[in-house]
Amino acid sequence: MAADLAGAKTESIVSRPMSAPAEGTLRTIATFVATFGIGVATYIAIAEADGGAPVCLAGGGCETVAASSHSELLGISVAAIGIFGYGLLLGAALVRGDLGRMAGFGLALVGFGYSVYLTWLELFVIDAICQWCVASAVLMTVLFAVNATRMVRYVGTSA
Amino acid sequence: MSAEAEQAERRERLIKLGSATAFLAIVVVAVLIVIGQSQGDGGDASSIDDAAEVRRELGGIPQRGLVLGDPGAKVTLIEFGDLQCPVCKGYAEEVIPQVIQSKVRSGEAKLDFRNFTIIDEESIDAAAAAIAAGQQGRGWDFVELFYRNQGIEATGYVTDEFLTAVAEAAGVPDVEQWNAARASNRVIDRVGAETAEAQRLGFSGTPSFAVEGPANGLETLGTPGSAGDLEAAVENAR
């Protein structure tokens, strides 16, 4: 009996790829975070649409960042690009299998890298911090961590 | 080959593909950063853009020094700016034009640009050039054109050549006189006095705004977030 239990425990550890969360859990987290990201980016885009700025919960950095020339890329609002990016990440989270894993990882890496750059701009070029942009950067970091875990642990498996 | 071995091989192949995806993603980020850094780098004396747009924006509005609008307007909206400041450029392009159209062109308020040089010595050179342009009735043309052609701050783009190109595009009639004026102690001292005034009002960054009108005298506004906020401040000051 004891040997059976020991055997079952060993088999259980071997059949799950290391100790990563179940892929379903990772996809649920990614779906939730990407949806939240769409909400944050949409709020920033609407607030900036008529030359305004999102409301900062403390300090006045949001106005400064919104008025900066860095709030646009080739004439397109960075917030609008964010909505598109989060939308793609949401799609990747909803797609099962290796296509979803690879796409999620690649998109999240782009989003994470660009968020790092935007945060650097806020700190060292614009000299102001927009809390909504920081929130988006945090969400993108979580998405990168979740998608990287999903890709590394589950790609090529049938989990 | 067993199913497990096949799966292991497939997984290895996909991990390699994932590495390629990571590389591609890094390239995409690098391209986005290069585009972001290169867009509107400005600061190019050989290519001063948007002169026609600025002429349209300011056409028909009286200018005296760096004050734009009807000298008899009861409300004065004061902007303290540094010509090298990228956020001020954003305001010049996206916020100020609406205020000019709604409040200055109508004669409800006049707009007074004052220099608050916070970045480096080149900001003082640019400020002096703007004041000197103002002495020939082209101060606001100079300020607006400088912002639209602004380079990356503190990179040495504010050269005599660049300032002269902006002055010429702004329509300064006598460039020789403008050159003499911008180098004069009187103009340099005025830049210092305006910066000291901004500090006395408690401002620490640019752009900062104040409004002066019959209702409440001089009020500091800080950095309002939109043209609507500035328009409301003008209305409250009447």
C-alpha cells in the first residue's frame, strides 16, 4: 500500500512538467490581465483624444506625459497601439496549443520590451511619471512572465 | 521512434523556434525604439518645417514683444516655457493653438510667453533669440517655429545657424539687428529676470502657467492638462 502511494506520487511529479502552474491557469491569468490592459489603454486613449490627459491619482505627471511628443509613434497614439497589442495578447491567450504559446510569448516580449523603453522615457527624458502608464507596464510585465512560463513549460506538449 | 522520443524532439524543435521568436521580438522592439527616437528629431537648421502652419495660426493677431493678442485684453494668460523642453513643444502643438483660436483671436485674452530656462545654457541662447525676435514683431512666430523644429534637448543643436534659420523662417525682418539684440546684456538680463520671476511664483518645471485678470488678480495655474482647463482659467479671471 505504502509502495503504491509512493509510486503514484512519483508518477504524478513526472507527468506534470516540473512545478509550473497548469496551462489552463496561465491562460486564465493572461486572459484576465490582457482584458484589464485593454481597459487601461482604452481609458488613456479616450482621455488623450481631445488633447486632454488621464487623471493622475497623485501628482501631475499624466498631463506632462500626455503632452509629450513621445505619446505618439508615427502619428498614432501609443495608447491606441497598446489597445491593439493587448487585443492580440488576449487572442493568444484564448488560442490553445503551440500557436497560442508561441504567439503569446513573442507578443508579450515585444510589449514588455516596449514598456521598458516607455518607462525609461518617462524617468529620464520626459521627467514625469504617468501612473496609468506604469499600471500598463506592470500588466505587460505580468503578461510576459505568464506567457514565457507557458511557452517554456508547455510548448511541444499536449498539456 | 517512441512517442515520448518524438514528443521530446518536437519540443526541442519548438524551443528553437521560440528562441527565434524571441530574437524577432527583440528586433521589433529595437525598430520601434529607433522610430520613436528618430521621429521629429528636429534641430536641423537646413530644414525648418511648418512655417506656413505657424503663419496661419498667428495671422492677423497683433504681437508686441512676446505678448500675443489685443494689448487691451483684460485677461493675460502667461506661459513660462523653456524652448528646449519637449513637453512645452507638446503644448505648443496640441494645447496652445486651441487657446489662441478661442480666447486670443477673439480678444478675450492675450498670451504672454516668458522664458523659464531650466535645461542648460542653450536654453538661454534660445530665449534671448526669442526676445530679440519679439523686438521686431516676430516673437510668437519664433517661439512657435522653434517648438515645431525643436531637437533633442541638451544635444548641442541650438547653434547660431539653427537660431538664424528659425528667425529667418519666422520672418524676422532685420537679422543683423536681431543678432546684435540677442547678444546684448539687456536681453540676456531679461531672460534671467523672467526665470527668476517663475521661481518666485513657485514654479519648478515647464511649461507652467499663470493668469492675470480683473476677477482675482494674478493666479498661478501650474501645468493644466488641457486647452479646456486654460480656457476655463481665462473665463474665471474675467
